[in-house]
Amino acid sequence: MQEVDPALIKGLTIGLGAIGPAIGVGLIGASAVGAIGRNPEIQGKILANAFIMVGLVDAVFAFVLLILFTTS
Amino acid sequence: MLQTYFGEATAPLAPPTLFIFGPLPVTNSMVYGVLMAAIVLSIFVIAARASQLWPKSRLAFWLESFTDLVMSMIIDTFGGDRRRAVKHFPLLISLFVFILACNLSGLLPGVGSITYNGASLFRAWTTDLNSTLAMATLALLTVHIYALSEIGARGYFKHFFSGSLKSPLTIFIGINELIGEVLRLVTLSLRLFGVIYGGEALLVAIEILAGNFSWAAALPIMFLEIFVAFVQAYLFMMLTASYLVMAVSHGEPESSPEMQPAAARS
């Protein structure tokens, strides 16, 4: 078994782990902007819900960072 | 073989024990958690003492406005039911304020650098999985005890196994729901821990990578961390509130006859 450069593994971990949350945050942002465009009077409520969802999706990327920085 | 670059610099996952107090090993996160709890409690007690109908104290005014804001958010979550919102308000706002203070306390200078017996004396309370698990256990125990007291043991059982017990589908869905309850505990604790701990590890990593320019490179990450601290505290409170709402609202449509036609039509 050939030795793999740990930097490569770390880069792949952070890169592959960022794809899913990035798509998720993008979808949330797109939906929130679309919803504000349709009815701007409830902008505050929509943004509050969007931030909750961003927090939920962000946690996935936090797990990636957690694994990345704590593996030895 | 995976070697870490920052393993030496970041705090270890398990908090080191500082000293033994009776039968209890006291870790650095416990010390800082108790300290933050005392600070938050004393600020609120001072504000409550100074509170009056025409507030002259600026601190009391700001904290009253803040409490009112959180109150309106919780009433919205409970669907305008003010009585139930007021009943659960103390737990929810304590969770929010305490988690927010602990998240932000990890960013203060001197938190990782002041050492005692070779270990850092302070460590943010929420960067320790034990403490977030304890808070999630507290929140979910409250949810279940409240559900038991509100809808009774039978309604609580019906909440998981709704439908006839002879059908295997009911059993399957019920077991899935039970697993979901355990997963709630895991996600609620791991989310808070992972985000805050990962954020602090990211801060250390960025500072090491930037070298001499760490003061500039760490600044945007610091703002991200402040934002994340608010979002996570808000999320913990809101998830607890929505679990409280969900725990008792599930059994209601079957019992109330006026809801039946609307459900059948849709």
C-alpha cells in the first residue's frame, strides 16, 4: 500500500465535504430570495426561517471541519 | 496514515481535568461554564432589580426589549398560544442566553492561553460534547415530561404508535419514531458542539496558516464565528420550542371533530 500525502486527504475531505452544504445553502438562499420577491411584506419572517435552515445545513460542514481538525 | 497539521495547536476533543472536587473531576469547560452562568445570572438579576414601569436604567431597558423580542418569537412558534409560551419561556430564554454567552465567550482573548497545571484554565462551555449533551438531555426530558403530563400516557403512546397495533406498518413507523427521538438528542447536541468546536479549530488553523498576518486573516473568521454563535443559540432554542409544540400537537386532530372534515378534504 502506497503512502498517501495527508495534505491530499485533507484537501479532498474539505472539498468533497463542502459540496453538499454549499448546494444546500444555495438552494435556501434562492428560495428565500424568490419568496421575498413574491411577497416582500413578510421579509423578516422569511429571513428568520432562512437563517434557521442555513444553521441546520451549516452543521454538516461543521462536522467536516470537526473531523478534519481532530484526526491524527 | 493521517497526520494532522494542527493537532498540537487545537484544543483536544476531551477537556482536560483541572482538579478533583470531591468525587467530581472538574474540567476547564466546567469552570468556564459556571463562570459564564454566574455572569449571565448576575447581569439579569441587576437588570431585574433596576426594572420599573418607566425604566431609567439603560441595561434594564435593553434586556427588557430583548426579552420581549424573544417572547414574541416564541409566541409565534407556539402558534399564538400565549399561555403555553409563557409556561415554557424561562427554560427557552435561559437556553438561548446561556448558549449565546458561552459561544461568544470562546472568542475572548486569554481563553486558550491562560494555563493551570499544564492545561488551559478556560474553555468555552459549548466546545465540550458533555455539556451540549447535558443541555440536549435537559431540553428533551422537558419535552417528554411535558408531553406525558399534557396528553397522558395513552396519548403519549398514541403519539408514536398511531393506528391499530395489529398492522405491522404501525409497529414499523412507531419504531422509526422512537429511533428519531434518540436521533434528535444526537443531532441537537452534536450540531452545537460541532459548529462551535469546528469554528474555534478553524480559527486556530487560519491563524497558523496566515503566519505574521494572522490578525488580518482571523478577522473575517471572527465575524463568521459571531454570526454562527447567534444562529446556533437561536437554533437550539427554536428547535426545543418546536419539539415542545410537536410533542402535544400530534394527537389533537383525531380528538377534535371539527378538524376531521378539513383533513379528509385535503
